[in-house]
Amino acid sequence: MAFLKFWKWAFWKWISENWERVAFSVVGSLLIGWALWLIYKENVTHAAAIFGLGFLSFIYANVSRFKKFKGLGFEAELWEDKKKEAANLIEQLRNIVTIYTREILLSRVQVLRLSRVDWKEEWTLFDELTSRHKELGQNVDLTGVKKIWDDYFLQAICIKSMMPLQAEINRAKQDAARKVIQNPAARELDQGKITLIEAVKTNLDDHHAAMGRGNMAAEMLELLADAKQTLKHLADLEWDASPELIEKLKKQEAICAKRPVEVTPELIAMANAD
């Protein structure tokens, strides 16, 4: 019985001497629990900020315990050591938060290509998440993440021209095949030429890879030029794509050439257009 009373007394004595650590630890646990609940609710903007505050609470819980040491000279020296340790812990926190935020944004943007999205809402999320870190004094470098978001965003803009481009090339291929068949002088070569005409590409092999290389619209213009040259060679066919499509592709080419992308309402409207 005396043993239990001693441990009860020792426990409450430790609590009274370390109340700051206990308070910060409890607050940190609650904040991280709240952040996890917000992630479950898909409120990643607030979750990231609260997650950072929770980690800071644990850091303060660790630093505050060194205020108990007394003694001239010794206390000052120990506090300098702890400031260095706290700086290292904060730097580790920045690294953790950077990874945490980066993974959230990368996961988010990879989902975007699988569903129809409102790019205005997505860029608002991106801006809010980065601004929250700045408010907390966390200079998180998201340059690489922004580049990936730009790739998907520009792909959403350029893909609007892909179906019209395919239609233009397919019509030209049909005209070229008819012209070859109607040429009696080359009848014995008809089948071989038609096979080559059918092989003319109308689409990029990998849209996202094309954007990752830098300029999807430029590759689409190159695809159009190659089709025009090949059909001229095989069937002596002179043709041009519609001026509207060419103008649209050249505008998209200019947009893709400017990196990093400065997101504007005009570009968002282009990405959201049907």
C-alpha cells in the first residue's frame, strides 16, 4: 500500500514539474489527430497546417523541459545547445512537411487525369496549401511539384485540339487513298501505297509523355507537318488543315513554351472547356 502511495506521489510530482511538456504533448496529439480526421474528410489544405502545428507542439514539449536546470553559466551553455537541437528538429520538421505536402499534391494531380475537374478549384487548393506554409514560416520548395502540375494543366489545354487534328488527318488520308486508286498508271502500286497511307499517324503515342518533354502542342504541329509531307509524297495530295485549328495549335504552342506556367483565368477557361 505504501509502495502504491509512493508511486502515486511520484507521478503527480513529475506532472507538476513537467506540466509544460505534458501540455504541449497533449496539444500536439490533439492537433495531429485533428489533422488525420481532416485528411479523412479530404480537407487537405487545413490538415497540412494543423499537422505542422502538431509537430511544433511536440518540439516545444521537448525544448521546454530544459528550463528546469539551474546554475550560472551551466544553464546558459545548456540553453545554447538546446537552441541548436531545436533548430535541427525544426529543420527535420520542414523536411517532413515538405514530403507530406508534396505527396498530397502529387497524389491529387495524378487523380485529375482520371476524372473531369474544375481547374480553378484545383489551383485554389494549390495556392492555399502553399500559402498556409508561408504563414507558418515554412519555406517549402514545391518547384518540382509545380512543374508536374503544369504538365497536367497544359495537357488539359492541348488535348482539346487532338480530336480535331485526328479528324483533319483522317480526312486527308481518305482523299489520298481515293486519289491513288483513281490513278491507272500506278494501279500495281496501289495496295502498297494505301498501306503506307493507312500507317500515317494521327495521334501522339503518349500525351503525358509529350507534355513532359516540354511542348505537346509543338509535337502536334510536327505530327500535322509529317502527315502533310507523307501524303504529298505518296499521293501528290495538296491539303491544309483548317486555319482555326492551326491558329489554336500555335497559340497553345506559345503557352506551353512559357515555363513555369503563370496560371490565369483565361488558361483555366481553356483547360475547363469542353
